Amino acid sequence: MENPFELILERLDRIEKAIEKLNASGPLAQFNDPMDIKDLATYLKMSVSAIYKFTSTDTIPHYKNGKRLYFKKEEINQWIFSNKNKTTDDIDREANEYIRKHPRH
């Protein structure tokens, strides 16, 4: 019968190696890779000129290294979802909360 501690150590070693592989080449690594303007235009399904307009007005989060522009996918996703339109339920909930906190005298 094998030593149970050796089995546990073997399994932990395999798990650690699998995690290292995921971190090195998995979806999380791609998520943090910088995108250039062409990558971003493809990702957003927009023209490159529209992206340039956003960067020139500092509307979109970006980084500039020399004449090159770079974008982080995580920041772009946050930017995309930062301007949520409120539903009527959201507005009703906020109105009711305001009325509850500010009763008339």
C-alpha cells in the first residue's frame, strides 16, 4: 500500500503544474495582454478612426508609449459597462429609498 502522504504530494504537484500552465497561456494571460489600436477596433467592432477620436478626447482608457497606443482589455470592459442605463425598476427603487430617507415634515 502506498503512503497516503506521497499520494497527496503527487496530486498537489500535478495541480501546481496545471495552474502554472493556465497562468502562462490561459484566458487570464490573454485578458491582461495589452491590445494595440487594431486589436481594440476588432474587439469593439469599431473603426480605427473612431478609436483615435476616443483617445484624442480622453474618453477611453489608454496608454501611450511614443506614438503607439495600448489598451488593457479589463479597463476597456469596465469602460464599456460603466454607463448602464437604469431600468424603471432601478429608478423606482431609488425614488422609494429617497422618500424613505427624506420624509416630509
